[in-house]
Amino acid sequence: MGYAPSRSDTAVDYVADTVTRSVKLLVAGNFGVGKTTFVGSVSEIRPLRTEETITEASVGVDDLAGLPGKTQTTVAMDFGRITVSATLALYLFGTPGQRRFLPMWDDLARGALGALVLVDTRRLDQADEVLAVLEERGVPFAVAVNEFDGAARHPLEEVREALDLDPETPLTSVDARDRATCVRALITLAEFLFHRLESRP
């Protein structure tokens, strides 16, 4: 699973003939954590985005604290695809982050093998609800700290403790703008999920 196509490999929209296995994954997280950027960074096809401009109607509904530059928000989902090996393609579904869109998660989670949860250490407490929603729906997950410019860096073990993650839950860090770190996070998640499947009786 060490293969990751370069940008020069990403000019086609079709799946390679060698791909024999595909997996649906969620890219989840709270509002403004970088899900759309993440999917756009790794997708080998032009990602599908359902972003709308944030209007005054969001005031008092969506928490914009700590997000002074955010002008758009996902209202349905993001969608992308990445081939991580000659035989395996991952289909990525980015979830909307606002609480008011949580009912859509049931449809997005249907058929998903697992989820990569992006978190922002500046608003770490907001990740609790996202993790709880996935646990309630029985969706296994890995966690990736999105390292925003200017945000304090914390040891991953401190983040694990703050989020009260199980010891076996993969935890890594990414820059959602950087394809290489995003690909590594997805491979970590895929290996975790396949190991879970293989260890079942």
C-alpha cells in the first residue's frame, strides 16, 4: 500500500483496470476543520464540492469563533477518489461539519468502512460530538490533527489524552493542504481498518 499517484498521474477520471478493490471512507470533523481542503488535496479526480457562501443567516447558528477568514461552508458533502495501490481505490466522502446537517450523516455513513476525523487543536472540544456520532453509528475511525498556520503544536499523546481516544485508535498529524501528509493519514486509516477486518473471527 505504499503507492500513491503523483499529480502527473491524476489527469484521468477513470479507475485503472488493475483496481480490484474499492473502499468508501468518510472524512469527518467539526465546522471549519479543513475537510474540503483535505479532499481537494488528495483527490485524483476533480473533487465534487457543495459549498455555499456563509450569510448572515448563519449568525447564531454556526459557530464562527476562531474562523475569521471562512466565507464558505459545505452544505451536503465533498467527494473525491484516490488510488493508493495498484489494486485499491479509496472513495472519500467529506461530511458537513455543522450540527444542523447531522441527519445527513446517516446516509453518508451507509456502506463506509471507516472515517478519518480531522481535528483542530484550537477547538479540540468540538471534536467530541463528531467522535460520539461515529461511535453511535458503529463507524471505526482514525484521527488526524490538522496543523493550521499559527496554531500551537501539541504532542500527539497529549491530544490522545484530551480526546480520550482508545489506545488502538490511530492518531497522526496532517497539513490538509499537503498531499503527502494527507495520503499517509489515509493509508494509516486503511491499514487499521483492514487489520480489524482480518482479526475478526
